[in-house]
Amino acid sequence: MAKRVLIVDDAAFMRMMIKNILTEAGYEIIAEAENGKQAVEKYNELKPDLITMDITMPEMDGISAVREILGSDSGAKIIMCSAMGQQAMVIEAIQAGAKDFIVKPFKNERVLEAVNKVIG
Amino acid sequence: MKDKSVQAVNRHQYVVFQIDKEEFGVEILRTQEIHRYTKITRVPNAPHYVKGVINIRGEIIPVVDLRQRFGLESSNIQESTRIITVLIKDYQIGLLVDNVNEVLWIETNAIELAPSVAGGIEKEYLSGVGKIENRLIVLLNLEKILNLEIATNEGAQIN
Amino acid sequence: MDMSQYLRMFLDESEEYLQTLNQSLLELEHNPSDEQLINNIFRAAHSLKGMAATMGFDRMANLTHEMENVLDRIRAKKMVLTTGIVDILFKCLDRLDKLVKEISHSGAETSEVDDIIELLQNVDSIKDGAASPTVKSTSVEVDLMDTNSDEQSTIISHLKTDYYCYVLDVELVKDCLLKAVRGFMVIKNLKEAGVVVKSIPSLKEIEDEKFDYEFKILYLTKESEKEIESIVTDITDVKGIQIVRITEDNLTGETGPYIENGIQEVAAAVEVASEESEESNAQLTQQDLKITPTVRVDIDKLDSLMNLVAELLINKTRLEEISNRMNVSNELFGDILQQLDRVTMNLQHTVMQVRMVPIERIFNRFPRMVRDLSKELNKKVNLIIDGAETELDRSIIDSLGDPLVHLLRNAIDHGIEDPETRKKAGKSEFAELRLSAAQKGNEILIQVTDDGRGLDAKKITKKALERGVITRDDLTKMSDHEKIMLIFRPGFSTSEVISDISGRGVGLDVVRKTVESLDGHIYIDTELGKGTTFNISLPLTLAITQALLVKVCDETYAIPLSVIEGAEDITAEQVQMVQGQEVFVLRGHLIPLVWSHKLLGLSIPDLNDNTEQLSVVVIGTGKKQVGLIVSELINQQDIVIKSLGEFLIDVPHISGATILGDGEVALILDVRNIA
């Protein structure tokens, strides 16, 4: 059975891009969320195998979402999606328990490498 | 003083090149190299007669389209097109010309003062006209043509 | 004997000693009982005396001799250090400084020194022939032992309880993004399975990205080498790890020095025993022991070395491109290319490092300046310096001194209120003036922060109108930040009276110009009543930088990464019009859009055929963001910055050029001022 992924990003474009990359590689995108709050709700509802999590988002940012999700399910697997120059925040997210990170602009092989490592 | 030195060395070598039907010359001592046409990277917002820049062994060298500098139509790149690099005040500049013909000795006393216009070019850009048999070779005053201070759009309007 | 050949060196070293003296004396004023400091000062004065005497500069020699006498008595506790003495010593340093300048200028001493000598001789009534100095400090070793006793005991106690001790050498792949985070992840995962005793560079430096692609860790764990390897290499972008176990044998033979000199000795010994190259061994030892033999090199030589490296880099890129294009699959060729790549890379980094000097060089002179200036202006100022160890390219550092002097003077003169005013405003009488430097990715951020009165946009605009710097018309379009930034305009000065302090005929416009000529930018954070921060960001080096390559109308352009905050692909529908300006929304912010071909005056937009999607490079200039629409994003790479030369120096929006792998020239876009 294909691994199930939840994509979290406030930019629809970004979600689409990750979605395409992952779908092509045989992963199943079971849901998308556009902010941290939605992400937490969707995670609790669907328990996906993996979350890709943007950092800067309205409502609730990615780092808070990581804390909340891991607070209720320590087994959750999360990959952060960061932009150049966000290293302090990425470190924070990793500290909070995120497994890995990818950097925008995304390259297919980078994204897949990270995803395969975490749930492959 | 000046006369003395002129007499001591009474002839100079010139690189002779062609733009349209006119022949021009620059002193060989000023020239660095002659290159085949290579892709020129245009420089937006630069003076209009600056065709762009090229890379010669790691040096970035601006290329001046002499035709445009003289207010003519811009050059069509053809097989014979060359870029002559010249040294002006320790600074290399490429001259885009239609053709490089030859290197010639021109006797100092065969050089006449420039008439007010030669080859369609204002007198101030010329250092003289060299006569060899029945050829007239217009000798360019590179300092004037490429004078760094007048190398602005304003200075270029010489029509 | 002809001494003239030594003169340059004498002058350079004298300046260094004077700087040390100034700095140590300042510290001593706050910690009068610090013997270490007294020793430092004594040593520097003594060295100076010896040098001056050798060169035949008698006045300098006499003056330092008297200074030495006073210091010796303080050191021997025959005299108590008072503010009065400190002031005299400072006067003495000023005179020495003057003498050095005179020598530099004319080759001879012209100022008299007798007045100061008299002051020194009369510091108190006790006058005995001071003993000649014979101090030899072993302070370096002492410090080492202090800092590492914890680490030593950690190792010793763990080795007793089934832990193994390893030296790990972790290398990241070189296209690794956010390598600080990778470094952090390596250390985090290691910590989950053992104890990270220390790392080189330090953990903090790793998190601040102050390392190339490699770092070393001293590690205690019960795990096997294999297990360690999998812990580390499981992390994305880790290229490899070298693990060297420190066995009992290594340790027993070294027990003595190990205990005495701390863990560095062990690490160094292990390095020798292992198959590590001598180079990294030397590096390790140098970094740890801080005993670095140095050579003075002419900066011109470094410049030409840098140029040669740049050439090499370009040719290497070309070679790679050719091999890609011709699809060369020859293994040997690939090997050679890889070797060349590695060597070039190392060479580039080494040369860059050689050119790097700690910003301390200029920061050092500020405590003294701030002390004198605040005394003169009757203000109470605590200067706090952070990140003096931050390193910058030498050529940048040299030009940075004057702008910083100006900003500090400006802060004390205009920013900071007098003590009474501060008290009334409910602030501490002592103002805090903070000077800090830090590396952020490929940039250095320098900040001058005061907690003074802050900048008043209203007053500034009023003044700007008066001085004709702007018109009322201009004003209506300006944001508060833009209004504040008016103080950088030529012809602007906020001070009512042109004071001798920051007035000196140069304004902040010169500061801004200098910073921009260094390819940096400056912006201001200020809050009325709370204080002001001047932020200067600068590239690490002027010669090589990372850039994003983009296409605009079929030509390739490079945009330095230092100004880029991100790249977004947007759809044509996302472009909106707000007050006649095209904008798009990025994370809730309206970002104005600029079409690159219009900016460059290129008439043929080739963007029409694909208007569905627009590639936008988000440029950040301090507080503002602008989206630059380009035809295509290509990739990111190291570029060698070349000047376009005098002939094309003033071309708008183009700051230079670089040579691409295929030998073609790409222009470097200067987009800092499009915002």
C-alpha cells in the first residue's frame, strides 16, 4: 500500500509542486492543509505516514504545529519545508522533533531523498 | 622636442581595418590582439555604441561598435567581422570592425592633418590621414573616441 | 646597519602594541586587580621599548621606559592604580601614537615627551629604580587547562563505565543547503546515543554556520563504530564520516600530558596516529593551542593570489561543462575532474580564509574612543562589544573603520541623552551602546545600537525640507522608514550645531556610500524614546559569492544570494494592481513586482509565450521586499565577481560581471536599490 502523505503549505503552488513530485514517485497524497491549525486537525483525523510542513504560515506556524502534533503522537514523521535563510527556525523544528528538512526552491531528487529516508 | 622624436622614428606600423568602404588605422603599439567575432553579452543601459562585453582569458572587455560610435548603422556580423583589442590608459577595449586588412608601415611625413571630415567622421576623432600610393587610411585618435569622460550618451551624438 | 627595511614592520607592530595597550588599560580601569592585565600591559610596553630603542627612536624608548617603571610598581603592588594614573597612562599612549605617526610620516620623532615623562615620574612620591622586566607568562596554557578541566573529567569518568572515546570527522556534501541545520542534526543524533564532549568548530559555531563542510567531534558512546557511522550517514547531505577510536593504548602512553594539557593533546596525538593528513593535524593543533606562527604578507599579493584562484575556478567550471556537454563517461577523466574540483575548492577556501581577519582589528579602538568621547560630552555610556571574533575579508575591514567611528560618534553625540534627561525619561543614567558583528549565512551583519532618544521621522522630514533635500511632493510618497533613511542623503545633518564630534564635514551619506561601495547595505531600526539601531550588512568577501543565475530576455544574469529571500513561481492571476503598481501576495504580504526586462530597458519581453507562470525572485533589501520577474530561474552557483571596468562603471543596475562555465559573460544585477 502506498504511503500516505499530508502536505502543509500556505501556498497552493508549493503544495501542488510537492504533490506532483510525490505522486509521481508513488506516494498517496491524502490531504493538504494551508496552515498549522488545519495540519493538526488533519493529522489527528487521518494519521498519515508523513507530513511535509512549511514553516511560515498564517494562523499557526509550522514549528508550533510540529510541537502540537508530536505532543499527541510522538511517532509522527515530519519533514520541514524551509526557505533560504531560515536555518534558525529549521533548527528549532528539528529540536522539536521534525525528522528532516528540504529547502525551496525544491528539486525533485532532494525531496524524494528526504521522503524516502524518513518513510521509504 | 616633439619634432625630434618624430624624426628619429619616422615611420610607424598600423593595423588597417575596414568599416564600410573606408580604411582606418590604429597604431600597432596600441593594439593587443585581433579576435574573431565571439558572442558579445549586451550590457543594458550602457551607452548605445557599447555593443557589450566579451571574455578574453578571464578578462571582461567592453566592445565598442565603431560604426555606431561614428553614427552609422550598427554592424552586421559577418564572417570577416573582427574585434581588435586596444589598450587605452591601461584599460582594454575591443573595437568591432567589419574586416581587418593588413598591417602597414606608414611614414610620418605621409600623414596629413585630418580634413574637417574624413570617412564621415568628425575631425576631433582623427589624428590624421595616412597616404599610401592612392589609398587613404584614416588614422583614429583612440583617446578621443574612447575618452572615458566623454563616453556617455551625450558625447556620442556626433551626427 | 640600514634600519630602513625594518621601518614598515616596526610601525605596524608598534600600532598593534599600542592597540593592545589601549585595550588592556581600559579593562584594567574596570578590574584594577587583574594581574594578568597588568602583565599584558607591562609586556607590551616593554616590547615597544625594545623595538624603539633598536630603531634609535629615543623619545619613544624613554617614554616607554618610564611607563614600564610605573607599571612595574603597580605590578609589585608598591602602588595602587588610580583613575589619575590611568589618565596619565592614556596620555602616554596618545603621545606614543603621535610619535609613531610622525615616524611614519617623516621618519623622525618631532613631538617632545618630557612633559609626560615628568607626569609619570611624579605619579607618587615613591621613586625607586624599577627592576627590569623579566616576565614570561604561560597564560595560554593556563587558560587551556581551566577551560578543559570539565571535559577531562567527563572523559575520564565515562571511560570507566564502558564508554568508548572517538574522534569523528564529519563531512557534508558541498551543495548542502542550510548546512548549519545538518550540523545540528548530526550533533543532535549523536547526543541521543552518547556524549558530545566538544567539537571543532564549537557547537555554537556549527549552529551559526561557521564551518566549511567539515567538523570534528570528540565523542563518548557505548556504540560501535558501525553504529556511529549509520547514525551520522543516515542524515541527508552527510558525505561521509571518519571515525578514529581512542583506545586505552593511546591513552595510557599519554596519561601525563593528557591530564595536564587537556583533551586537545589527546586529539592531536590521535590525529598523528591515524591516517589523517598532516594538514588537518596542523589545523587542529593551531586552532586549539592558539599558538599560530604567522607571516606578514603584502595585501597585493593576496589579491593576485585570489585572482589566480578565480581564474582556476572559472576554468574548472568550463571543463566540467565541456565534459557534461560531450557526455564524457571516461572514468579517469571523471576522477581527475573530481580531484580538480576538490583541490580548487580547498584552494579557494584557504585563500579566502587567509584574507579573513577578525573584525576585532577595528573594534579594538572603539572602547577608548567611546570612553573619551562620553567623558567629553558628559554622557554615561557602557559600550558592549559582541562578536569581535567575526571574520571578514581584509579589504572590507580596512574600509569599515571610518564608517563605524562615525556611527558610534553619532550615537553618543545625537542618539544618547545626557544623564539627567535619561533619568527623567525613566531610563538608567548609563546608556547602553552596543556594537556587534555576526555572520549570517553569506553575509556579515554589523549593528550599532543605542538606547537613546531614537530618530524622529517628523523632525527629519522637516529638516530635509528646509535643506532642500526633498520636496513636499516627494514626501507624500514616502514611508516612515524612507523618511528616516533621509539622514543618509548628502546635505543632511540632524545636529543643530555642527559639533566637532560628528560634524567634521562628513555626513552619514559618506557612511552609506562606503558601505555600498563594499557591496553592502545599511538600514535603520528606530523607536522614538527607545533607541536606534544602524544595521550594516556586508558580503563575506568581495571576490567570490554565491549567486542565483536567471535568464532575462535570453541573456543570463547573476543575482547575489545575499539579497535574495526566496524564489516563487506565481501564476498570472496572482498578479494584482494596487495603486497602479503590480503586486502579488506572499504569506500575507503585498510584494511589489518589477519586470526585469523593463528595469534593464530591454524592449522584447520573451515572457509572453508563457504568461501562465511567472518566475519571481524575491529581493530583500533591509526592510523591503520586491519581486523581480525574470524569464527563467537557472541555478545557484559560486561566481567570481569581475569588474566591468571604468568604461562601464556607472551602468544602472549592473554591478559587475562573471564568467560562466561555457566562457560566456553574465552580468551581475545590482538590485539593492530597486526597492
